[in-house]
Amino acid sequence: MGATKNQAALLLFGHTCITLGCLLITWGVYLLPVSRPVLSHILARPLFWGLFSLMGGVCANFHGFCRCVRGEWGQKR
């Protein structure tokens, strides 16, 4: 199974998002005691963006192994 350039780039992007997301989640948990439970504080704090980045990275990694990225879309088995 050879990786294409698009697949390798998408997997690298996904792993970078996961790493960045973990760092942001850690920072967000550290700031949690001083945050207020209002929408502006939820959307502006790193915990929200860390979870968003983590889930986006997982999605990018799964999509990296999708048939459309591997170039098999529309081919018969």
C-alpha cells in the first residue's frame, strides 16, 4: 500500500492537529478555574479550540485512508 502525496500531507496535517489540540486542551484545563460559564468565554478559551482541533485531526486521519483520497473512487472491486 503506497501513500500518495495527498494522503501523506493529509495524515501529517491530521497528526499536527491532534498534537496541537492536546496542547490546547491542557492549557484550557489549566485556565478552567478562572473561566466564566458564558458563551464568549467558552468560544474564546483554548479548551474549546483544543477539542475542535483534536476532533478535526482525527477526522483528517480517517479521511486520509478514504477511497477518494487513495484514488480508488468509482473503481470496481
